[in-house]
Amino acid sequence: MRNMKKKPTEGQGMRYVIMVMLSFTAAFLVSDAFGQGKAFTAVIDKDGVQRVEVTGGEYYFMPDHIIVKVNVPVELKIKKTAGVVPHDMVIHEPDAGIDFSETLEKEPKVILFTPKKIGKYLFYCDKRFLFFKSHREKGMEGVFEVVE
Ligand SMILES: [Cu+2]
């Protein structure tokens, strides 16, 4: 009973927080047009390197929408899920400073690059079994979004 006066304010505050959270979630869902996964924004560590970890499996990359800052070094750690299906990660965007082709192993591999140009750049797995659809066609594709 002694807190009767405070209660409405707290209630409103809570409602406000929930509304803000909901609108953020909505904006996030709308903004992520690529793939089914959520966009991942690389974290810039104290040493000035932005770090991202990507896992490849049948037939996806997780995350498949990676947001990195331009002109900040990226340390990309890639690996594959357990299983016998071979995968790789390929991207050829030399103008943007992102250009590599690496086989995915169960042990993580580290790739270093510095994105040089704002834009969206696709990466994919170029593996294919005989005459079947390529992994890329099956959905093994993602995008680096380089932002200011
Ligand atoms: Cu693959």
C-alpha cells in the first residue's frame, strides 16, 4: 500500500520500455532482407579489429548477413559443421578489399582482410556434387554489408 503513488509511473515506464523493444525488433526484422538468419554486426574489439565467426553447413552460412565497418580490419573465423559434405567460402570483390576462397574445416580458420568500399558483397560456397545443384543454388550464400 505504501507504494501506491509510485505504481502508475513504474507501469508507464515498463510499457514504454516494452514498446521501444518491440519497435527495435520490428525495425531489425524489416531491415534484414537477406536470408532467413539475423543480420550480425561485427564487434570492434579494443585492439581495433572487428571479429566475426561464420559456420557453414547443409546448405547455409550462419550468420548469412554480416555487417562490417569500412576501413577497419576484419578477423573472420570460419568453420564447418560436422559431416562429410565439403564446403568452402568464396568471395571475389578485390575492389572492396574482400577476395578469398577457403575450404571450411571443422577446425576454425582465420582470414584477415580490410573492407575498403561501402556496399553489399555476396559470398558463397562453390561446391557441387556431380550434376546436382550447386550448394550456392541450394542457399549457401550470404552477404557482407560494408557500412560507414
Ligand atoms: Cu557447400
